[in-house]
Amino acid sequence: MTPGQPATPPAPAPASERGHGHHRATPWPEARALAARAGAGAAADRPPVRVPLGHALGRTLAEPLRALTDLPSFDSSAMDGWAVAGPGPWTVREESVLAGHSGAAALASGEAVRIATGARVPAGATAVVRTEHSRTGPVAGPVLLHPLREVVPGQDIRPRGQECRTGDELLPAGSLVGPAVLGLAAAAGYDEIAVPASPRVEVLVLGDELLTAGLPHEGLIRDALGPMLGPWLTALGAEVLATRRIGDDAEALYEAVTTSAAELVVTTGGTAAGPVDHVHRVLDKAGATLLVDGVKVRPGHPMLLARLDAGRHLVGLPGNPLAAVSGLLTLAAPLLAALTTRPSAPTPPGGTAPPSAPTPPSAPTAPAETVPPSAPTAPGEPLAAPLRDGVQGHPHDTRLVPVVHRDGLVVPLHYNGPAMLRGIAAADAMAVVPPGGAEPGRRVELLALPWPTEPQAATATPVSPPAPAQGACFT
């Protein structure tokens, strides 16, 4: 093998061929790529669906958006004023032409008729003269319209087909459907558009120690993942069929996995090698194929991805809450993005494409341009920003750390241990910290969160000091 050349990844093996005493951890970038490829493979066999415009916001076009009509579909007035024919002055006809009403009779040369913005221009009209650029008179006799400035043929007339002709491609397949796209589709004659079908997802929450209400007591804790995962997956474009609590029952888990109607099953906990960690054994019994069995990332290294059968997958998340978020961003998000053909996650405030070199911490840094949270990233273009504070790294694994944006920099948040949600709840992105850590000023890749976020105020949330207290907790 040539020095520096990456090793060819081993082919996925059936779950039964893997030992469960340890994980054959996959490097973090490779794990995300494998998840995306798995989603793309499953997406190839999923026919699109047609949905009303009102239900298409935030989805992507499954086919090119082609104009069903010319835009505009007739010659129309761009201004309130007068439709005129030939050179002036013009004799004013008493009628008016309004938008949405039948057009006036054809104009003869030397005639003018009052017209409203958007109204159909009468046949024979050569220009529209704005009201403020004209005067009428005399008071007695035929009313004449006089221009107050030069009239250019065609002025203030929107000609038919100015924006597009019937059949023109307005947007390519894969375009994100935002409010402006909905307006364009409506103007072009659409009542509904084709989009990729939303992937059906079911969440299975494992663990006998979880409470669904009340305060923790006697070794029982509240289930934080059940309330969080459904909305998060919905924000990623999924149709969440149900969130079910299975406990630590291996038979119930096998039944739930093998009978689920979901294209993606997401489990929480049970992916390690403890006495009640049943996920691997259930996958063995179900004949699943492990694509990823552990990832070199902290928190969340015991996450996994398995192919259940054609077009169906399972993502096993660790049970610790922030570790589960790490698994969601590493495996579920890229898989769902490929299934829905969505662009990458929204750009975090201040996020930009990373340059090749770190930003020196002593150099003054201008605030990066803030990109609206709903803006898609360019496919394949990572986001990055310089760190204000250094982040301690794991010796061998990638770290995912909650951050907020401050004055063009990203600041690591306190409370970033694997069992904590306080940091991610206040974050607007997750920073990807390479093995060994990152010094102040280094630009790090960012994973945006799939909902609108705002730059935090300077006093809003506790941020970590350069050496955070949780920095050595990598589980």
C-alpha cells in the first residue's frame, strides 16, 4: 500500500460473524459516508409522491420543475398608468383596464386607456405611460393625454414569456423547496409537486430504568431520548410512525424490529456488550448485516448501523443522551438526507467553508457572514469556523462538542459529557474536533442542527474555559 493511501474498508459482515466483546470501530468520516451510501442505495427504489404545495415546504424536488405555462401568460402592465398606441398626445378612452378583468378592445394609433398594474395590455398598445409621467387636458372637449418625458416603445410592458416559456426548466431535481419555490410553482401552474417520499421511521426506546413522568427516584431516571428523538427525526425529513418503549426485553425487541413497517428503525441503548445489551443478538437472530459496528467518535462510540433487508436499516444509538445525539448526527442524519435527497444540514450562523490553514488566535477576526438557518449548504462542502478556545481531544477518536457562535468564532460549551444535554440544548452547532484536540484559532468542521438557531448573546449560556472540566470524559 502506498504511504498515505487509505486502507480499503472491509466488506460488511453478517451480524452473526462479528464478536460482541468489542466493536470494530469505523473512523468517523468513513462511518458517515457509509450511512449516506446506504441511504442512497435505498432511495433508488423509492418512487416519489405528489403532495399539495402547502405540504411541500422543506422537502426537495423529486423531478425538475418545468413551467406549465408562459410567465407572464399574457402581455401585462408593469405599472399603474395608461396603455397607449403610437406617438402622443393620445385621445383618452373612457374605459379602464383592471387586473383580473377582461381586456379592453384593441387600441388604434393615437388612443390611450387607463390601466392597472398586472392588467392585460390591449392589442395595439405600444407602451405604458406611468400616471406620474403624464398629464391630461383640456377640461372641455376630448381629453388628451400628454407625456411628461420621452416614451420608449415597449416601456413598462411585461411581455408574455418574459420569465419563462412553457416547458422551460425552472429548477432542477433535488432543489430545496422553500417559500419562494412554492410561489414559483404556483405561478407556473402547479397545484402539487413531486417530492421524495418521507422515510418512515420508528423509535424503540430500550431500558428498564426509564421513567416517562415524574421525578427520578430509586435508581430510575427520566427518559430524555423518547421526547427528543421523534421531533429531531421529523426535522430531518422523516415520518415518525411511533416512539415505543421496549425496556430490556430481548424477545420484545426482536418482535418490534422484525415487524416494524418503518424503513429506518432507531434504537436507544443496548449497543454495547452488557448483560442486557440485546441489540447485537437481535440483529444476529434477524439475519441483519452490520455496516458499521462502532465508530471512532466520542461521545457515542458504540453506535451501529445495520441493513435489515432490502431498503430497511437500523441505527443503534447509545443510551447516554449526548452520545445518542452523536449517533444521530453521525449515522441517522446522513442516511435520511440521502433518502430524502435533501442538502446537508442548514448552515449554522456564521458557518463558512473551511480554508486549508488555521486562523492564528492573535489575528483580529472579522465576524463571518451570517447565513440564514434555512439556507442549504452546497453538496459536499463542509462548514467550518475558528475556535475561540482550545478543545481537549481524544488520543485516537474524533470528538463532537456543542458550540455557539460569538463574533465570528465558535465557543465550546460547558456540560458536554456523554450523559448531558445542557450543552447541546443551548448550542447552534456541533464542532468536529479531530483526534488529539484543537488549539484556539483552528478552524473546525461544524455539524448544524436541523432547526433555526440564533447566535447566542454574550451572557446567555455558560461556555467552557480553555480546559473544560468535562474535557477528559470521552465515553
